[in-house]
Amino acid sequence: MSIEGVEQSLKDILKAKDDRVAFHEELLEKFNSPIISYKLNIPGSVKYNNLIKKIFDEGLFEIMKILDEHKIEIIYKKVIYKDSGPEAFISFKCSPFKVKDLCTKLEDKHILGRIFDIDILNDKGLQISRQDKNKKPRKCLLCDKSAFECGRSRDHDLKDLLIKIEHIATDYFLNK
């Protein structure tokens, strides 16, 4: 994958995470409703470029389509494009477990779904996990182990992961 883009330090990435958590808390306080917190699983220090934006926008389009198809009321939506990675926040009125099911299906069935990172928080700010829904953990892009396990042990070369993401995305957009 093209590594063009502004490299992010660990400090930048941790700040983005802290900002995301603070914004979740702000949304929960203001709307007292569950939240979709959407970003991408992009390894390495470059978290934003044209291809990453294109993948993110496709995922956001699919999320919005699902919410519309299931007539899930959106209370608030904010999309942020920044060097630490694009993010979307959607407060909604519906069971967070139902929305988790819908988003898990998207992550599992869409060609780009393995790159999507769609978290669902309940109205108390607790994340609904795949395990809460009796779903298996997500698999690694390159092997059959869990993504968490491979990420922790750094079993794969960063370049190989980025090439795989680029191939998945390029094939998808060429055939769309």
C-alpha cells in the first residue's frame, strides 16, 4: 500500500484515542444514546491518504445504508478527516445489540469489511464486543489466527499487511 501520508507518532495515535474517548463521553452526556464509533484497521504510522479515505468513505456509506434500511433513527453524526485517521461518530436510537449484529455482518461480509473497525457503545459507554454476541474474533488479514493474536505477536511484516490491504481495496474499487 502506498505509504504516502503524514506519519503519526505513537504520541499522535494515543492522543487521537484519548480524543475519541473524550468525544464519546461528550456524546453520551449530551444524547444518552448508543454510539457507532467507526474508523479503519490500518497498521503502521500512516493513517490517512487518498486510498484510506476512499476505503473509509465506502464503509461509512454502507453503515448509513444499513441504518436507513432498518429505519434506525440517527440523533447525531460527525465525520472527521485527520492525519491520525478518519473517524465517524453516530448517536442513534435503537438497541445497540441489534446495531452490533448489523455492523458485524457488514465487517464479515463486505469485501473491505476486514479493514473496517466499527465499534458500538451502549448508552453507558460500554463497548458491545463480538464475543458479547457469540461471534468469533476477527481473523488476521494474512493467516487464520485471530487478528488480535497476530497483532500482539507481530507475526507479519508491516509491508505485507499494507500490500494485502492495498490489493483488497484496489480489486474492490476496480470491480465496483
